Amino acid sequence: MINTLNKKIAFFCDMDGTLLNHDKTISQENLDAIAEFTRQGNLFVVSTGRVIQAMRRYVDAMQLNGPCILCNGGQIYDCGRGEVAWSKDLDYDKALAMVNELTSRFPSACAEVCRPDGIYDYNFNEYERHHWQIAGFTATVCERAEDIPRGNWSKILFAMPHEDIEPFAEYAETLEFFPYADFVTSGTNFHEMLPRGCSKGSALKKLVEIYGLDDYVTVAMGDYINDMEMLRAADIAVCPANSHEDVKGMCDIVTEEDCEHGAVTRALRTVCSMTQG
């Protein structure tokens, strides 16, 4: 076990299924706990698949002025400066070819392309419309993938029926350009394409490097498969009671509370108590 006494904490926290209630809001209990945690000199870092356009309301609610991890690890955004601190983009030509091939083979899938200037949808469907509603954003709908602006594609989220996720993922592995990207299932109806080597875990390490947090204890909290690399990368791994069973099996701490009942509040208090002499 690492020595945590009298050390500051960098707490990397997933959003959906961890920090957010099922109605996609942050409880006052969690907001108060985050405020107290940061007042003690610690750093609270949101780590999410969202892009900044879908994160602004949460950044404002939590009054964050430090870094956060976006695009499932493809981007580090500095909330205080209002700018991207680091990013890694998909190869445009290869990503475009993958989008066209995958949506041709799976016409049930919508490709949501995330860029710093906005979000663009090709092959729009009801699953993507629902994503707009639950995540609180809208996108520019394009008739062709080629109509999406070139370059700076941070990630691509494919929204589709749940039963198509597994065959979609298996088919993607057979394509010529598959080795140039990483894929991860991030929700019941979502399978994401990320720049090769990007994950919440790699972004955690990059953020520690950029912001000089080597002396901090790193704690990661998440509930789903796309959080596992982040949980492995942290000094201490935590998950809420509603987590995927594979996630529970790898964590140091599993809270008794779920995301609806203050799991993050419990986790923050627990790790803070570990640093007090």
C-alpha cells in the first residue's frame, strides 16, 4: 500500500454512472463534497467521454478551474484558461474511411464526430437523438461524412442498438485501418473510436506530467469498462456500488453507495481520511 499520509490528492472522477444521478444532474451533496475537497488543497479532475460543449454546465456547477479529461482520454482541457492543454487526434483520412465502411456495414449506427469547434453527426438516428437529450448538447447533422470539416477529429462515437454493439466491434477489428485507432464500449448504445493509445488511463498519466502532480496521491473513480485503464493507472481505484462487475473486481474500494446516493461524497471522505496523520 502506498504512503498517503499528509499528501495532497488528485481525484479523477468519471461522470455517467459515477458522479451524475440517472437524470444527469450532480446532487447538492456531491457538489458540497467537491467544494470541501478542493478547499483542502486537493484537485478534483472530471474524466469523461464528453466534449467540452457537453461539459460546460457541469464545469460551471462545480466551479472547476483546473484541468479535466475529455473524449475518453483524447483531450485534456484547462477549465481555468478555457483552452485545450493537450490533445491527440485521429488520422483524418483513415478515420473517414472507417466511418464510411462501418456505417455502410451497419446502417443502424450514427457516427458522432467530435471536434474542438463542435459536434457533427452522420447517419443520424434515434439513439443519437437520445444522446443529445441525456448529454445536453446538439450537433450539426451532415448528409455525408465528407461534409464534416477536415481534421481535428478528437473521437468518434457510434450510437446504435445495443444488440449491434458486439458485431460492430468484431467487424471493426477486421478492417484495414483498425490498427490506427482504439475502440471502447462506453455505454449501452455507444461504441467509441479513439486515437491509438488514448484512454482515460493514458490521459491521467499525461495530466500528472503536464501539471507536475508527481507528489500527489492519484485516486480514480469510475463504474464502466471504459474507466478500467484509468483505474489501473491510479494509486487508488474506487468504484460505486452500481459498477460493472469487472470494475468492482479490480478496485481497492467499492462504496456501499451507488451514483444515486452519494458514492462520490463517500469516496472523497474516505480518501481524505487516509491522508490525515
